[in-house]
Amino acid sequence: MRTALTIAGSDSGGGAGIQADLKSFAAVGVHGTSVITCVTAQNTKAVTSIYPLPPSEIRAQLRAVLDDFEVRGAKTGMLYSAEIVQTVAREVHSTDFPLVVDPVMVATVGARLEQDDFRDALVERLLPRANLVTPNRREAERLAGFPIRGIEDMEAAARAIRKLGARAALVKGGHVAGELVDVLDDGRAVRRFRGFRFAKELHGAGCTLAASIAGYLAQGQSLIRAVESGRRRVAAGFLASYRAGRGVEIINSHVQPDRYEVWLALTRAAPALSRAVPPRLRPPQGTEMIFALPGAAGAQDLCTWRESEGVAVFGAPGADARTPLAVLHVNPTLRASATLMYPRKNLRRLGLDRFTVLTLDRPSAGRGDRDDREIERAIVEAGTAPDVLVDARDEGSETTMRILGEDPQHVLRKARRIVHGGPS
């Protein structure tokens, strides 16, 4: 098992800092080592005390880890002061593992987690060693030196931060109004990563993202793939967030999708769907239902039940994974779907007027397959989560509709209303 390292503060509430980092490492599948920079007294409501450890003790922890373990990836979190930044920078200067710098300045609960000399020391001493910097809006504004109000400002800030010495900058859009977009500038291109904006702010989300990216880098993933994987883990953590104290909720940084529960839920609902669908709505190959793992990354994370086979399996050969994954990329709560025929000539016999229906236009001329980005763009432009996706392909070909929902039972209920409801 490969080893990752976190250099950060301790959160007595267990939701962020070292605690979230080590849980994230374990969930990614790497051995986690740690260097504690500060001990904080905090919970889900407030940070009441910060005790920075002496630099000599931080140095001793770093040397103990680096002298024994082959660290393949690392992240820094709360460093708090110029003195701690300088200590860490000196110790990691001669190392060559990927380093993710999370420039922690303010806690989710609003407490300031830096001293006045922190920003300049970070820029001068640690950013030149960073493979990636992951600031939120407020941190990016401090580093770049100008306000951020939209995506164009985020891109400008990412470029400015990279020019401070970091190899790449990921400016997070969670605190920027509008569509949720994270911006990555790696010196070769600027990429926009779109996501679903959950209606809640969680304790530990930034720590989980940076630690997950560091863990995936330790496993040998490329930077872009590690960012994508880390963002999926954060989305899964949002879906499984929980309330442990009386303040903000905590991200589930150690969430591990349960494949059996996904398989069981699909196995229970899919046969009922098959019985509910009349012949005129039944695809030639029979009904099909899909249920995805939280944070699904590929076809291997999709459980598919086909009427022709009568069994649910993960990574079914020939299954259309692009559309479900494109939907998940925009809205990770829509994990289940069922594919039925879309009878253009008999629409009034269906109960579709009760639902939000999004019709996907034909692929561009000369393209036989629909690009998943077109699907994502269509959903984003619609401005709402659809209940049904209609795939309007070339005239004369069979048209299908995909019923979307949070789980198989949700999809089954929608399908029954569509099949039997008629006009409302």
C-alpha cells in the first residue's frame, strides 16, 4: 500500500483537519501519515482556541515520517504562521513527491486560522514547491490580490496564483454565486469542472478535497484525473453528510459506497418495473434499469438490470454508461434511471405532463454518437433537474426516454405514473 502524508492542524471536533485527511486517505486506499502543526479546540459551532506547536516538534514529526516512509503524495492544511510555513518548506524542499497545498485561512464556522505574516511566507516559501494549490474564493482573493465575482475572475485568479510559483492552481467555486464551477490552471490549459451545488455548507469539505487529491496522486494518477476523482469523492461525501454536533453538518470524508445495497435496491425494484411497462413502451431488448454508486466514476460503478437477463450486475457489457454518468456529473443525486420507448404518436396517453421533460436534440451533423458534454450542457441550460430525458435521434429511428430518480423505487413510482396517469 502506498503512503500519503498530511501536514495540518488537529480538529477536536473530528470533522476537518488531520482527522478528515486521514479518513480521506483511508477511503482512497492509501496509508496515511500525519504531522500536526496546531492543536485547535473546536466543534461544529466555533473555534475557541488555537495552540501552534513549536517548530522543533513539527520538524521532528516530519523527519520521523520522511526518514521511514516512502511518501508518494502529501498535502498541507492549516499552517497558521510564517514560522510554521518556513519549517515545513525547509523539510519538504528536497523531496520530490506531489504536494497539494490547501491554503487554509478561515474555518467554515468563520474563525480566522492564520496570523498576519502567513500569506507572504506561504507565497515566498511553499508555493514554489506546490504541485497544486486549492484555494476557495476568499483564499484565492487573498493570494491573487483582487476580488472574485464570477468564473472569469476565478480563471484570472488561478493564473495569478500559478504565476506565484505553484505548478497548478484549482480555484474552488463553492463560495462564488451562480453555477458551481471549479477552475484549474495547470500551465498548459485552463479547465472548468462543473458540479452540483448542494444547498448546504459542510465542515471539512476543503480538507477532504485536498487530501483526496493527494491520495490519488500518491496512487499514481495524473493531476487532472486526481482532481476529477477528488471532486467525485467530495460529491459522495456531501450526499452522505451527517450532523454530529449542534452546528454545521460534517462531510462524510470516509464514505465507502456499499455495492451490495445498490445491487439489492435495484434487484427489488427492476422486476416490478418490467411488470408495469406495457408492450408499446417496452424497448426491443426489454426494460433496463440502472442504479449508480455514490460518486460513480465509470461503467464499473453502474449496476444494470436487464429484463432479458433477469439479474443485476456491475459494469454490464454493452450498457450505455455515458448518459447516466453525464447526468450524475451535473446532479449526483439522480443515481437511478430506467429506459422506455417514447411513443411520439401516442403521447397524450402518457402522464408526462406531470413531470419535467428535457428533449435532447439530435447529435451534430456527421456525428453518430452524442457527446456526454452535450448532455451535461443541455441539463445545465434547462436550469432544473429533469424527471425524463427524451433522446430525439434521427427521424425514423426509435426514440427512447430515460426516467430519472434518486433511487430505483423513486424511478419506479415515476414510471407507474407515466404509464397509467394520463393527462392530469
